[in-house]
Amino acid sequence: MQVVPEADIAMFARGLLGRHGPQALWYAKDRSKRLAKVKDDEGSVIWSRVADAVANSIAKRPNGAS
């Protein structure tokens, strides 16, 4: 299992949020669920971390706006 640094997760989450806007959180969670379904546990964990980073970014914005 490869370890992906938190800084890389945060950078990817910012890009995902910039590209998908408010749908970024749904996208990351959906990707995590799909990977878990096909037994790609590593990928599922990474996408779950991305979803958490996206959620944190959204929460830090004024009024939770995207």
C-alpha cells in the first residue's frame, strides 16, 4: 500500500473543487463507493480522504458556500 501525503490529497481536493464546484463532494464520495464495490480498498480509502478534504474546504468557506 502506498502512502499518499496529506498535502497531495489537499491539492487534489482543491483541483476537484475548482473543476466540479459543489458537486465535488458527491463525486469523490461516489468514486470511493464504486472502488469499494470492486474491492479496490486502496483507491476507496484515497477517494474517501479526498472527500473529507473537499468537505473541509467547503466548511471553511464563508457560509459554507461553494
